[in-house]
Amino acid sequence: MKNAIGREIPGETKGQGKLRPFLGAFQGAPETFPRLPPKKRSPPGGNKVFSSLGDLFGDLELKSGATVSFHHHLRDGDAVANMVLAAADKFGLRDLNVSLTGTFAVHAPMIELVKKGVVASLRTSSLYGPVAGAVSRGVFPTPVLIHTHGGRPRAMKNGELSVDVAFVAAPAADRRGNIVGHLGKSACGSLGYAWSDADHAGTVVAVTDNLVPFPLFPPSIPQNKVDRVVAVESLGDPRGIVSGTTRITKDPVALKIAASAAEVISASGLLKEGFSFQTGAGGASLAAARYVAQMMEKDKIRGGFALGGITAHMVGMLERGLFQCLYDVQSFDLESVRSLGRNQNHLEIGADLYANPHSSGCLVDDLDAVILGATEIDLDFNVNVVTGSDGVIMGAAGGHPDTAAGAKLTIVVANLLRSRQPIVVDRVITATTPGETVDVLVTERGVAVNPKNQELKERLVKARLDVKEIDELKSLAEKIAGAPEKVDRDGPVVALVEYRDGTIIDVVRGVSG
Amino acid sequence: MTARTRRSLLYVPGNNPGMLQTGGLFGADVVVLDLEDSVAPSEKDAARDLVCGALRRVDFGRAATCVRLNSLDTFAAADLKSLVPARPDLVLLPKTGCPGDVLELVGILERLESLEKKDRKPIGVMALIESPRGLAEINAIAASHPRLEALVLGAEDYAAMVGALRTKEGGEIALARSQLVNAAAAYGLESFDAVFTDAADDEGLAADTILARNLGFTGKSAVNPRQVKVINDLFSPSGEDVDWAGRVVRALRQAEKEGSGVASIGGKMVDAPVARRAERILRLAEKLGPGGGDGR
């Protein structure tokens, strides 16, 4: 069947069962699934601490076919998912369903465990490195579910995703299970993606390489949600966990795009007292944040909040009084980790408050402007951030669809040509974020406004921005690089791209090789 | 951008397809596709092909296209043979040492252009002055041929050749700057200051650009696209400049109407050089439109 943006979606798939097609960004009705709440008890004087994963697995009632979960705050330095899954293999567990909030190159050992039958399925918001390639080649027995940051807490809250054991990597924990993320050799800052696991999983295990004296306060996740604490040698490689510093690009093309994106925000009329903002940590995004900061300083504007993945630049804006607070669901660099521990206006939040569409109000809905990237964007403004122009998985849905839906002004920034491929195409290979939630595309050769937003277009024209139609940008790109060849989409379904409301916005089909 | 209103001249390596493709995006008034210093001798052929391809296919917007040739004693003739059919707006001759160099270049250009369609605009010439000899002969070079449109200072080579220590403050090139500005002004040419080589020092660039502007240069060279905006902004007339120029022109018209040979503003006489300066400011302001219009 075809969904609301014309994507062919199978009625059901192995593992995921019946699929609900995407109906529109704000159309999917909330669903609930029957589930008994977990039984919990921790008698006074009881011991939660285990000195090894071996001891822990001897105690856990974990069975083959269970669902286990992990967060990705340790990013490409994470050793926890690998060590837990290896221990599960050693204990003879099979057919595990893995919910890992983000998958990186470091998770490559999972491929062998899939082949061995230890891992049966994967839900994740991002796929990078060898696991991404393995998914594209159809190594997993069931299609991988790619969810958004807001979609996961929705699925946990409504019972759709039922986690038996959550293994929460904890850069610091005490014997009672109080956890923080901003201390220790494996400090990663916010633990926001693990908060839903702590709330809803049957058993919550803190995995730590930094057992500190009780009480550890204030906790990110408190002891009343944590059932076991296991001490391990190391959570992973600190070099892969956070970058020392996130640097603003020096690439003149990216800087030009960033300056235009900041001008779009200025021209939109949203840059005023109480302004709220989110941007990524890559390429043009940080540079755009710097230009926005300069505008705010010049016009003496005090913003409300900045949201999302937090970097040193956002911390700097908070400290200069440009925002009243930071809402941090993920900390990208050392400075943001440090700030989270010391600045009371730098607030740790969970993914539910961040972006769950089926809550009583998530923060993305209060964003004035968000700046997002794209690997492709089509003439209907649908954005692909999951597959490359060759159809191979190499990216993340992450908070892209969530923030695009919530923000008043959604700006997509992209080089019109990437590796000699036009970024604007007739139809994106994989739709991740629906065009109805995207307002503007900013490239180095002009700015295109979604026709649904005529008022914004008039404002940008008045502000003398180089406004073009999106098909004009496509022609420009093709004039330079030629029209891209069509990618064959006839392979078996290897991944489902779930929209934040639980409907399926697109599928990824396998590629050979 | 038409001659006499050009503020910035951006060098782009001729052997870098990505940078050739994006060279026109940064608001530079002249984009110089470089075949000389940025290209190793073994890559000259390939770079020539790339530059010709870029001239034919890349949209440089309103920037004038220019190619920095190799010197006359190396590959300039071969460069021109490939380039003339691709029709850059200008060529920049490096190591211009005497008027004969300009004449030799023009001779090659005329021969090659005679093989092309006649309705095409002749390719303009800019001379890069980057040697003590070139500076010694600068007045004769400036006067050498009507196709010469601009003198461009190459400070790094010049300083090295006179044995000066190159500094950010630029005291060692003060004489070269002033002589070049004077020669250009004397013969109605544009004058472009040398590049400011530290692309990470925005404040240093601004100070260097203000110095060049105040000395009388009509524009400045840029080695990095990020420098273009600073140069354009500082070489663009301010609102006050435009008001002043408007008053000058109105006073001249009024004087003409009244049959008086002499116009004055606020008691000061408006003579021919002042009138020319005012006209250039108005031309530039008209080209740029309200708000400067760079890179849009």
C-alpha cells in the first residue's frame, strides 16, 4: 500500500508484524498496547552490586527471545553493548531483540552475533559504520526498525516496545543505583536517551566503571528506578565518547550556507526576545549558531532556550546570557559535559520531554527555529537523512523528523552538490522527514521556500535573500553535475523508517555487495 | 561587475575542480583562476583544461573572470592558446617587469583573437607587479597599452626580492603601494592591493584593507573566499560617501546650468579629480544597490 507521501509500504513484515502507513505528520492517532507493569522490589539492606557481568547474568532472569536495551551516549566509544551481548552469547542466549538508541562503527561485533543467532532484531535511531552496511546487505533476519528520538519513548510509554532488561552505561553510579553521566573517565554528559528505559524496562541494570560512594547526588537516574549495578573495568574509549572540542568549519561554502541560514532566521521575524533554537554539531550548523549569536548580541536579544544535542558553542551562548537555559538530551563535547555538572541552567532532559509526540507536550514543539542537515531533499521537500545517494544506509533519523515537525521554522542546510551528486532530486531514495514539516532549503546557490509557506517566502525576498524555486536549484545542480542515475529499489526490505508517531514513512531496500 | 567598480579580486587554484566550481559564490568582483603559483609544473596541462572547462561551463554570476597566466618566459603562450577560445574577461600577467611584457602579451592576444569571431569583446589585461624591476618601470608599464586595465601588487615576491622582512603592518611595502597607486591613478587604471596572507586573522585583514583603501587603492586581492566580504564591505561607499557624491554631482550640474565653470560645496571648489571620485562612488553605489548586495 502507498502511504500519504506516495511511498510503497508492505502490509506487514517479519518481526514487526502489521505496519501502519504514514498518514501525515500530525494525523497518526495515538495507540496503546496492553502490557503489565514490571514487578519490582528491593528489600532494605539488599545488595544491588555485582562485580562482573558473569555474576550478573547468573542472577538475571534473562531468556532467549527477550528484549534488551542500550543507550548511545557513549557513541563511537561504547563498549557496553558489545560486552553485554558477548556475555549473553556466552550464557547461551539466542534471538535477542536489541533496542540500541544509536549504532556506530564500534558496534561492528554485533554483525557476527546476528549471524550466530544471538541477535534477532534491532531498533535504533542511527546506523553508521559496518552495522549500517550489514543492514543494507540484509544480514539481519528481520528488517531493522529506524525510529526517531521522540518515537522511541512514545513506543516505550504506550507498550509497543517492551524492554525486559535495560543495560544503562553509567559513567558514575553508587551502590544503590543513583547514576550520573557527567563524572568519571567515561563521562558523556546527559543520559537523556536512557530515561525512558529507566522508567519502563522490566529490569534496569547500571553498568559502571566508576562506582562512587553513596549518595551520588543529584542523580540523572535515581536509585528507585535501578535494580542492579554491575562494575566493569571500562565503559569504552573516551576518545570516541565525546569530542574534545567541536570546531566551527572553515570551509567557505559551508560558511556561506551558514550565514544564509542565519539570515533566514533573522528575516523570518522569529529572532526576538524569548527565541528558542536547536542546531546540530556538524558542518554549517555550528557556524550558523555563531552567526545567530552575533545577531542576538548586536540586537540585545535574550532567547528562551536552546535544545537538543548540546555543544560548547551553546554553552557559551548560555553563559553570555543569550539563552535562559539549555535543555540537554545529549552532550556532544567536553565543555557541554562540564557545564551540565556545574550550571544549574543547563538542564538534563529525557527523550520523552524532548520529542515524544504522544505526550502532553514535548519541547520540540516550543522551538522557534531548527537547523537540520540532509543527504537528499526532493521537490516536495521530503528529506532523506538515512541513506546515501547510492541507497546504502549511512545516517540517522535521530531528532530530525521530531524537530522538523515541532519547530515554527525548519531550515534544512545542504551543499547543492555533495561528492558531485546533486542534493535536490525528484524523489528522495528514502523519506525520513516529510516535506510538510520543512520550511526552507538553504544551499550555497540559493534558498528555496516550501510553497506552503508563502508568507515566509515574501519575507525572505524582501530581505534580499537569493530565493529560488526548488526545481530551479535542482536544474542548477544538474547543469553542473548531470542528473543522477536512478537507484534500483527492488531488493528486499531491510529496514523500516518509522515516523515519530509509529507509522511507517518509508522502507529501505537491500543492495547487493 | 564593470571595470572601475571592482573591489575584490579572489584567487582560485586552477587545479582544484571543487574550488573552480564554487569560485563565483562569494561575491568577489573578479575571480582569478590561477594557472601559476598554485599549480605544479607537471600539472599545468591538466589545470589549463580544468580552467577552460570552468570558463565555459561554470556560472560565475556577476564576477568578472580572469586567468593568472604563467610568466611570459615559461608557459604564458601555451596558456593563452588554450584560453582565448574559452574567453575569460581578463588575463593577469605575473612578473610584469617592463612595458615590453605587456606589449608582448597584447601581441599574442591579438593574434589569437583574430582567429576567433570578430564580435567578441577583447580580453582585458591586468599586470601583476611583484619585482623591484616592475616597480622601477611602473609608470611606463601603466602607460604601455590601452588594453591594460589594472595594476595588481604582488607583495610577497616583491618583499623577498628586495630583501625585506614581510610584516603584517606592511611598512616594507609602503613605497611599492604608493608608487603603484600613483601610476594607476596617473593613467586611469584600477589598482589592487596585495593579498593579506593570514586567512584566520579577520582583524588584521580589516586593518590592512582600510590602509589600502586610504592609500588610494581601488580594490584588494583575496587569497581565501572568507576574505571577500570584508574587502567588499570596506571598499564599498558608505551612506555618507554616497550623500557627498550626490551633492558634488548636483553642484556640478547646477554650475553647468548657470553657465559657471566652477562649482563649489560648502565653500570648497569642486575640481575635476573630486568630480571623478564622486562619479566613481555613485557608479559603485548604483552597481551594488541598496545594502551593498554582495553575494546575493
